[in-house]
Amino acid sequence: MLTSLQLELLKTFSRPIPDEQVLEIKQLLADYFARKVDQGIDALFEEKGWDSNTVEGWLEGHGRTPYRHD
């Protein structure tokens, strides 16, 4: 089953277009979704109160639970 976005794209691009335009459209879509990811990350940092110090802590730590020998 096709999504509403897929159907809309099929209608919009129902005629042949040059490969160069296809690449441009792919880049536009990639840029759009990259911006959405950036916005989501920014919102998460704002919500959690994270900053560059938080990221530095992540880089310095190993982030794993130590293995215990019993």
C-alpha cells in the first residue's frame, strides 16, 4: 500500500523528467529530512537541558555498565 506522500509524488512526477532534475529532487528531500532531524535534536537538547558539556561527557565516557566477575 502506498502512503499519501508516495501517491502525491507519483501524481506530481507522472511525466518524464531529466536525470539531473531527479538528482536535484532527491537532494531537496534529503535536505528536508536532515533539517527535520536537526530540529528534533535541538528540541531534545532543549528539553533535557543538554549542552556541549554533555556531549563532551559522552565522548569521554564509555557509556557501558561495567562487567562484574562473580
